[in-house]
Amino acid sequence: MLPSIPPTLRAGTPDLPTLPRWLRCLLLPFLADLLAWAERLLLRQVLTRCADHFLVWLGTRYEPTQAVEACQGFSASQQGSPGRPPDYSVELLLRAELVRAWAGNCSDRDLEWHLVNNIIVRWFVGLSLFTTRIPDHTTLSRFHAWMRDHAPDALFRDVDAFLDRVDPEEPTTTQIVDTFAMATRAAASTSVVALLRDLTLRLVNLLRSHPSDAMTSALATLDLTLFTKPKPVRTPEERHERLQAAVALVKQVVTTVTPQLPTLNGAIRGMAEHYLALLAKVQADELITDEHGVVTERATKVKGKKEDKDKDKDKDKDKDKDKDESKGKRKRKRKDKDKTNDEDKDKTDDEETDQRKEKGAYRIGSAVDTEATFRKHEGSPAVLGFNAIISTTTTRIRACVVLTGATPDSTAPAAVVRQLQQADCPLPAQILMDAAAGWGKTRVQVAALSEGETTIVAPIPQGGGSDPNRFTVADFRVNADKTECTCPNGKTSTRPYRSGEGDGVNFRFTFKQHCNGCLLWPQCRKEDAKPTGHRTVFISDYHGTLCHAQNFNTSDEGKALLKTRWRVEQTIAWLTRYQGSRQVRCLGLKAAQCELNQACAVRNLISWMHRQTRRGAA
């Protein structure tokens, strides 16, 4: 059995083994040199046996010089903070952040454990094996929080510049873009009432912790028992009553707190106004009030504005609209009574349409992390968190962006171009992505942002109203001015009119002028279409862009390029499995962006090590 070693030096425990007094007196002046010799001897053995370890390999080749310069402001920022200011070097703390990302985005306490127990980690960050002064989890947390707010991309940009020096590649190399979900650590609220309760209590607790006389008196009049001691509800009627009471209480809190906001200091007032805005947003997104003042929850399919609408409906879709109407004009003169009946009949549909136009961009899912929203992809459950975007070449990740979860994937190429421009990095000649970036609007937006330097290579998605079994808009020919549209049978329509639903024009092919006796009728119309009906073809403003893209996609160069899109999948697999990028360790959009930056930096260094190893073996 191994002997127990006391964690602290107790009375009677010698610093040195039992030696003659004259020998100890002889050794003490040389103790530091002896410990240094023993450390070198031990490290030589460990580093020789673990020469292929990532940290050992990296420690002899990479110096984070630019990142250290970017983080020099950390020490000055800690002078007025509680506790003793940390006197560890910025380089040591920065190397510890590299270890964190290498260890799967571990927690502060796990990182402290590595610094205490792992010999290779201690050597990599620059800690002596015999020192007792090791950064604790508080210091590590403060440095990470400072990087998150002031230099979130310091490591990523430093590694990118380093690799450009030691392993250069063509700056305009094609980049492959893809997205994946980064889940927040916060749990989604179980109901609208729970979300309103949590936001209200957070607001009240904030005001109570930084009170003013007027605010204290105002808060004393509130009865928050409904939220602080909620009773269980079991029936739909009880849930409905609790919703009415919760909304009434929130209204009372808002009307009580708002007049007293000028009595608060600037920072606390800003935070209080933020919570009030969140309460208003949740009620606008999730609830609806009828003419009698009764509050009900919105239907799930109309909650939010962009999460359900922007992802499923892009205005630039090249879609066919089939409108089969009877010959001649219908008379629409009705009596006032009939109009009233029709309005009552369609009231539900009109309310549902108006709900989509009301306040709210993305639904708030949690009071703990209000920047996280639901990311929903077909075939996968919704994830509360963020939409992570990476842009990679065959050798390294060039850009990484984190947006809120409900952001459509079609915005990814533009986000990549903006980040590259902000970092003064060269833009790629082509961005390769899946069909989410294939819309004409996305292609035009990227071309405008890059001033024509970057084009998108992506499959063209099927239009929302197109039937693949019939002629689609691709089978119709349009002149450059979009004043004439020719169908597959050679008939030309010269009756364009601006669409009210999308960015484009509609062309009408009538039975009398174009479709009478057409042999291609079965390939153009639905089986149940009226024999005398007309067809409307929607031509978007991006029709020319999509036609040009389709021609490139069908070329040999385009086909070969589209076959290489799979390379981004293995990069995402490494980030999510081994660099801890599947879930954000801290809360907020800034934290997610900082963690992804560090994970991508380490991923680039590991890929470089693998390439160098393969080249050496060859």
C-alpha cells in the first residue's frame, strides 16, 4: 500500500529526507539547482516517451505572440477587482485556454485539475513541476470572461496567421460553409406562464438588490405569491385561469416599475428596461387577447415571426402558381349583410395572418439565456441554442460565426463574408454550400457584399409551389427585360404584372390565347385542373442569377466542385465530438462565439499536425 502524503506541511514533517545535518547544510544552497535538474531529468523522460502528444508537438513549434499582445489589457482590468490581482503571465493563461479547448472545452475546475496533475500540461503552459503557485479556477474564469468580452477571436486569428506563414495556401481557395447546432446549457421554459414568472422574478430581484427609496416603496405594494409560491394545476380550466392571473400580475409589475425607472442609476436602469422589453416580447410572441380581454396562447404554427416563417418561406423562390379559374369574370357585387357574413367566416384566417405580422423576431425559450432561440431542422428535434457557422478549406477553418438558433441557414454565406471583411482576410473566389444557400436572394446578397469577388456554388432548391412532375419555371424562357415569357410549347405571354407575395413578376397563360388545343397540357397542368383555366408562372427578380448558377452546376467544373462538399462534415464531427462544440459551456451569444473560436483554433492546429506527420511519414 502506498504511504499517505499529507497535503500540507505539518510540524515534525521534514522538507528533506533524513540526512546528516552537515549534508543538509551543504545541499540547501544548491536546492533550487537540484530541483531544476530533477525537473529537467523527469521532463526529458516524459517528453521523449510522449513525443507524438499534441501539446508536446505544439509546444516546440507554436508561440501565440499576436494573441498575447491582444490580451495585454487583462492585467490592468483586474486592478480594482476583489481579491489579489493575478500576477500570472498572459501567455500562461492564454496557453491554458488552448488546453481548455484541447480538453473538450472543459470547465474551470477541470482546467485547474489539468494544471495541477498533468505533467505535460504544466510544461506546455510554463509551470514548474515543483511550484505551488498555480492559477485557480477563479483566475481562469476571469481571464476567459475577459477574452469573451474583449478578444474573443485572438487565438483564432493568431493561429490563422501562423498557419499562413508555415503552411500557406492560395488566399482565394474555395471555402465550404455549413452549419450545426450549439445547444445552450439553459433549459427551455416549460410554459408561457413559467417564462413570464422567471422573467418577472429576475426583474424584481434585480430592483430589490439595487433599490432606491421610490422603487422600494413601489415594490412593497406588489403581491408576487402567484409566482413565488405557485399552486399545481391539473385541468385545462385551471391552466387557463392561471394564465389570466399571470398576465394580470405581469401587467401590474410593469405599470408599477416603469414610472420609477428614472430613480435608478444608468446600468441598473438599462438592465431593468431590458427585462421589461423581454416581458413585452414574450407576450407579443406567445399570447393573443380577444375583444373581451381574454388571453389565450397562440397556435404553435404561428408563434414567432421568423422561426417559422423565414425558414419555410423565402420570397425569392422560383415557384409556379397554378390558378384554375372559370372562363369569364365573376360578379362580386354583394349586399352588406353578405359582406358581414363573409368577414365573420374568414375572421380566423385573417387573425392568423395578422399574428405573423405582429411584434417579435425570434421566440425566447428561456429566461436564463434570452439570446438562445430554437433551431429546427427537418428530421431533427428543435434545439434551444445557437446556429454555428464554419467556413473551411481543405486544410483549415477560415471563419466561424455564431448566430441565434432560429437564424435561417441561408444567411450563413453573408455572415462568413462579413467576418472575413472585418478581420481583413482575403475573400474566397467561391463559397460552396448546400441548397440552403441556393436561393437567388442569397447569391445576390453575397455578390453585393463581396463586390463581385465571391460567388456561391450550391444546388438550386426546388421552388415551394413547383411540382416536379410538371413543367417548372425552369422550362419557361424569359427575355432580359422580363416583358415576355415563352412556354415549352412556344406560346409567348406578354402580360406581366408585379407579384404581391414575392420579389418578381407573374406571367399569365390563358386558355383562349395560349393553351387551347395544347398537346403538352398533361405535362403542364394538374389532373384536376379545369379545362378552360389559366396558368400563372412566377419569375423572380433573381431568375437570371439562378439560370447562370444552374448552367455552372451542370458543367464539369461545377459537378466536381459540388462533390467536395462532404469535406466540411468531418470538420463539424471533430468540433462537436472532441472539441466540445455541441453544447455551450457558458451562457449567451458572446460565450458561444468565443468558445467556437477557440475550438476552431485548436482544430486547425491538430489538422496541421496531422498533415505534417503524414508528410514526414511519406
